[in-house]
Amino acid sequence: MKNNVTAILFALLVGALCLMPPDRTVARASDSAPPVSVLTLEKILAGIENRYAAPGFSARFEQVSTIKAMDISDSASGEIFVKRPGKMRWVYERPDRQTIITDGKTLWVYKPDDRQVILGGYPTFFGDGKGAGFLTDMKLIRETFNIRLNGVDGNGDYMLILLPKKKTFSISIVRLLISEKAFDILEITTANADGDETRIRLKGIRFLETLSDALFSFEIPEGVDVLRMEQ
């Protein structure tokens, strides 16, 4: 049963990331309210793109995934490394060790405790906005989603709603929480058509001028099982 639940929760990350927590106060634009200024939204998007213009960055993350139909939630935490274009490394430290690596073409998911590697292609895991793939190039947000500003929370941070231009089952909506002054991405939240959700909170972001390409490549250890992800 544990392996089945873990597999489903793992699939949620592939599908991406969740709605705002219910205990957070958010001021949202109502249907009757006047539309938010396009210039205001444009300034926020430009601020994000400028903020993440560095060659790469790292951050701590906390993740909560929920399977609605089974009423199951799971949490995880670790560290993320990102390098433009297309390179990502998610290092899960708890509850189970797992590393997700891509060089922009190949995907490796390494589970050392299970002596297992899942091998696939970048589009399968991160294409069409899945898995927060836009973190490797913030301009992908404009290309992949229709975007609107949905007000601010109690701290004055901006909430953006992203609706995929290309409909997929794995993502029906993405919400981004953006810091008011620095334009840091504080939370990435996605939901799929079934209402399954994943929320990732980013903390302690560090912008880096140099990140070794070796971080985004993986040599499969001897003696591990290799599974291939469906393309």
C-alpha cells in the first residue's frame, strides 16, 4: 500500500504543484470588480523575469501533496538547484531520499534506498508547465499560460493565476505567490482535473553566477534497477 501511495504522490509532482492553504487570508479580485491593470500585471511579470535573470539559483523547499479522492496528504522537503536553460536538480531529504535530475533532455529519478533509477525524457516530466519547469526560464510562464493577477494576500504579496494555454489532465490551474518588493516566487501551487494538489514553498533563495553542469547529469550506479518512464 505504501508503494502505491508513494507512486501516486510522485505522479502529483510530475503533474505539478497546489491551491493556497485554507488558513491564509487572501484578498482576491471578484468577478464584479474592475479588471486589474494590464500594466500592473506586466510590471509583476517583468519583475519576476528580471529577478531570475541570473544563470542559476538554489533554494530550500517544502512540499505538500494531496490526493483528493483518497483524502491522503504527504509532505516532503529538500533543496532545489536550477540552471538556465532547462536544468534542474530536486534533492528530497525527507521522508524518503530521492533525487530528480534533468539536463534539459534526459530525466533521472534516483531512489537510493530502493536501489532504483527511473529514466525518461525532460518533456514527460517538465513539459507544458509540469513540475515547475518554468523555473529554468521565467519567460516560459508567458508562453505556456494565460495569466491574471488575483489580488494580494495579507502580507501584500501578489497572487497570480496561471491557466494552461494547452489543456492537459495533469494541470488545470497553477497559482504563484510572488513577494511584493523582491518579486521572489514564494509558493508554486498546482491542481489537476481531479482536484489533486501539490504546494511547494521556496525559502532561502540564492542567486548563483556559477553552477556546475555536473549537478545536472547523472551516472547510473552499478547494480540498480533501471525503469523507463512512458514517453
